Amino acid sequence: MKEIKTVLLCGLGAVGSAYADKLLKFDRANFKVLVNAERLKRYNENPIYFNDKILNVDYITPSATNFKADLIIIATKMTGLDEAIKEIKNFVYENTVILPLLNGVTSEEMIASAYGWDKVLYAYFIGHSSVRNGNKISHDGVNTLVFGADKLPDNRVERVKEFFNKAQINYKVPEDIRHSLWCKYMLNVASNPTTALLRMTFGEMLENKNFMQLAVNIMKEVQAVAKAEGVKNTETMIDETVAHLHTMIPEGKTSMLQDVEAKRPTEIDMFAGTMIKLGKKHNIETPYCQFLKEMFDVIHENQKLHNNRNLAYKIS
């Protein structure tokens, strides 16, 4: 079994920075962070801080040819996945394992279409929300990387488990990774857009009975689509997701709420947008997700109008 030694991280945001910090402490010499020329300049001028300390990582650009990665962790937003798929090309070889930590159910398929399913494992991040303020990120260390394959045992899974044990990275390998992945997706679809619209923390969300009923109604749409997509044991998904919500810190904010507050692009297309597309595929109505998508279309257009007005003011 080929031992994992060299690791490439793509994405240095709220999730990626947490694992960059861990991997730096474990084996700095065999760890690289992939950035394009624009990001390299930006990070050199304004370095990323994680828990008030500079993440002093070794950057590598997509054109490099002197590094092959045994493990590639992709922790970008969905909006950056297409670019990431292209940029990791020079670092993939026959023994590479790719773990995508994106908030959705489509990233694995997108990566596999480029590099093959023999390279890709299902994966996602769970834990308390990171707080991102510009180039400063803070996290309390409560996190777990969940990953797996359609069928176990799997040689790639065992290789990653062995590496994570050495690097002291918390992980979980569920018996049914697709069920687990769709539970995480259900949580995100129900909580991210709604809390972002209503500007609510996890604690405010959980204390509000009307909000929780709204969240459950959205979960029912995800449950129906998941069943149509061939996910097993969908009847337990809502109870599992509600139970997981109760583990979140009360003052925590979803990533989408943080994006809206910072006037950053959101991942609404990956959450409500994907649900609408899959609903149409299976002739399943998704009215709650349709409403969420329309509301965020309004928000995004308003952001563009605001930015254009500011630009015009500066030019004049």
C-alpha cells in the first residue's frame, strides 16, 4: 500500500486554513498550497492569519512540474471548483487521492469526470463554523473530516486513514458515505440560505419554532430528491440533520450568512440551485428552494447595482 507523504491543498479559506494549520505542524516539507499568480501576490502582500498567527505555508503555482501529490485536498468554494480542477493537473499521478471538501453533492462527480473515479473519494467537513474577517480566520478546533468510498474496504480509504492518524487529523469513515454526504447537504440547504436571509445565528435558529418548521419543510424537499437519486435510508435523514444542528455553537453563523454580511458571492446555486435542477430531473417540486433561489437573485443583483454605483461615483 502506497504511503501518503506529499499533500497539496487547494483553497485557503475558512475550511482550508484549518487543515493548512494542522499539516504545517505535521510535515511542512511535504505540504504545499496551490495558488495562481494573482493569489500568490495577494497572499504575499496580505498573508492569511489563522487564530491570530500567520499561516506561513509554501505556495506552489499551477505551472510547477516538480511536485506530485499523494493526497490533494480541495477546499475551495463551488464557484472556484472548475478552476481548481484545471490547476491541479500537474500534481496528479497514478497514486493520487483527491478529497473535495465542498458544501454540495456534485463536486466528486465533477472531479471524477476529469481524473477518474479511481482518484476521488467522497468527503466533507463537519464542525463548528469558522469565522472569516478579510484575511483573518479563527476556529475553535472542533472539526472532523468525513470521507469514504461507495464500497468498503477500499485501499484509498485505508491510505488516507493511515496518514490522518499520523497527522492527528480527526476523521470519520461512515458505512454509507453517500447517505452521510446527503445529510450534510440537507443541513446546508436548510440552514445556510435561510439564516443568511434572516440574519440569524445557530442559537436563534434553534430557539425559533417557526424557523425550525421552515427548515424541516426544506429538508423534506432534499429528502425526496435524495431518495430519487438512489440514496439509502432517507427516512432517517431529517432526524439526523436536526440532531446535528443542535451540536452547533449558539453564537455561530453559517458560512452563507458571513458571505452576505461581507458582501461576498454566495453558494446559493450549489444549495437551492442544485436542488431545483435535480427536482426537475426527477419531476419533484421544490417550491421552498425555488423561493430561496429567487430571494438570493435579488440580493446578488442589488450587490451588483451597489458596486456599479460606487464605481461610477469614484470615476466621476
